[in-house]
Amino acid sequence: MDHGQWKPAKIFQALEEAARVNEQAAPGRVGDVRRRNLSLVLDSIARNGDAKPSRAQVAAGTGLTKAAVSSLVADLVESGLVSEVGLYRDGERGRPGQGLELSSRRGVVGMEINVDYLAVGLVDLGGSLRFSSTVESRNRGLKPGAVMEKLGELASQAKAAATSAGITILGGGLAVPGLVDEQRNIVLSAPNLHWEHEQLNPQALLEDAPLGVRLSNEANSAALGELWYGDGPADFLYVSGEVGVGGGVIIGSELYTGPGGSAGELGHIVVHPEGPSCSCGGVGCLETFAGQEAIFEAARIPEGSLGRRTELLLAALAADEQHAKRAVRDAGRYLGIALASSARLMDIEAVVLGGHFAVLADWLKPAVLSSLERYAPGLLEPESLTVSRLEHSGTLLGAAGQVIRAVIESPFEFILGKPA
Ligand SMILES: [Zn+2]
């Protein structure tokens, strides 16, 4: 068998072609085809967000007829998912056309529970963060109910912001630092929160939202945020630095989670066989050297709020303080070891650093690069190690973005007028 002939993309293309022909040939099956074409059109508008394409450009990009696109766009505009903006000419002699964009009057709330803070952000369909709020909150060891109650207060702020901006909330995404069962809303394991098999009720955070609230892993959401709203290339490893160290693997512009949903757990790669015990039950994991608390402790930063400790650490680094410099250098060295092994295993071409790794990048990167050069020489170019510009909003954008993607992939339900 010649595996070289296996070209899934081409097969899907052929199926789509067949579907378009079927639309004319078999009127009885129009529903399915229309459903798919609505998604095709919405996806084309989303992909060309900055260009605000005209109907004619969408037709050219999707291969659908102009008449079909006009009819589909009419439904998308009526449902509130797409807005018309501005006027410009299609070609020299054409009539002025209107640009299309995902509506800024529909939004999704991204939410995050982390060990030291809670955050919410209101993201419109076009991906603009319209409102955000973060509060420090010591969630470790608290029962999920208590944490969800506090998060509910923040969610109310997002709802109020949406109301005053005239934005209808379609749904929400909730990211937590642990392994989740998205279908059943269960946090399977979040060792840094001390949560094991905890049932959540995320829908209660946004009771009126037609699409409900989708649970996700924090690092995976941040990786998707980077892919959709940051500078992430089509293939990269996102490294999330929080109290825990997480990772998200993006391959071919898709998140790879593995069958159990736990792929990319960079923080629990062993970097020192005789290292300290880890929250996961193992020993010598990257997190025990490069997690936020491990760095604060090694740098001898006194207990306190996350913001205060970060300030003190940055001040110590700026003052060339030895413990601080060594703590961050060690974190970088071990992070480099974990990345070297990951790059060998996964053929990774790019790495994006987020969370505290982004904050500490100036001091951390040289040590990461020297580890990479030592343990995986020539494998990762120095330029391919980049720092996220989204900072902490990456997780919110990614958590919300997953719901926005779901709408783009299946807008038909909105056309039926089910969700308000
Ligand atoms: Zn571990």
C-alpha cells in the first residue's frame, strides 16, 4: 500500500465539492448542505477578520456562488453572528459592497480558576477582550463550591459589562489548572488546588447563556489563545508558568491532547532523578524547579501576595541579587532540559513561553537557550523560543475562543433562532 497517496485534506475537499453539487441535484438534502455552507461562510469571515471581506470575496474564498453566499450571509446577519461594516468597491465597476465581520455585539465570557487568583474576561466574537478582571484569591485547599461562588461574583461583573456595552453573552469557557473531563464537568485532578475528582457546575456561572459554559485545562486554553489571538505558528509547544507548570501542544493549528486529555504535561517531565517530591506524587519534575513557588522559595522571597512577591523578585533580579539570579537561572536550565527532551520526541519547531516565564523572560531565556544548545544541539533555533504577548489574558481568550470556534463550526442552531 502506498501511504503517499493518503491525503485527507484532498478527500475532504472532494467531499465538499460533492456536497455543493448535491445542493443543486438533490433538494431533499439541502438542510445538511446549508448547515455545512453556513459554517464555511462564517469560517471564511472569521479567518479574514482584519480584512472584513465582502460577499464576493467570501464567494471566491469558499468556492460557493455569489447568490448562495448572499443568502447564507443574510441568515448569519439576521441571527446576530455577523455584522456589516463600511462600504467599499468590489473591483473597478462593481457596486459598492459591504465588509463582513463577526459581530462585536455577541460575546463569550472566558474564566479562569488558578491557585492564587481568579480571572474573567468578556471576549466578543471578533476576539477583542472587551472587559477583564483579575482578583488574587488563595484557592489552594478550598472546596470547589467556595471558589465557584467567588468566581460567580466576577462573572456578574462580566455580565454587567456586557449589558452596558450592548453585548449578548452566548456562552462561557472555564479554565482550571488540572486534568478535566469536559463532557461531565469534572476536574479529574488539580494537584495544586488539592482537587481530586471534583464535580463542578460551571453552567451556574452564566445561567442565561444559551451555549452554557465549557470546562477546559488552563495550559491548553492558553495555547489555543496563543494560536488564535497571539503570534503562535501552526506548530508549537506553549509553556504555561504558574504555581504549576503546564504545556499545550499545537500541531497543524489544532490542539493535541492525547486520548486521555493529558498530553503536553511539561511540568511533570522528570528533569532530576533525585529532585524534590512533586505535587503529582512523582519526584524531580520540572515544576519542582520552575514553578512559581519553587522560584520564589529558591530566591528567598518572603511569603505574601502573588503580585507583591513578583514585584520583589523582579526588584531583586534588577539589583543583581545572587539568590534571585540563581533561582531563575536554575528554573531556566531545567526548563531547557525538559524542552530539549520534548523537542527530540515531538519534532517541535517553536516554543512560546507564557505566565511567569514571560514575566521573567529577560533573565530566564539565556539559561533555557544554553540548556537547549547543550542537550539538543541544533534542534531548536534561538529565534524559535518566543514570549507570549498575551500575558495572562491568553488563557481567558483561549477558554472563550473554544466556544467561539464551536459557534463557527456549527452556526445552524443560531439560524433556527434557538439561542436568543
Ligand atoms: Zn510532578
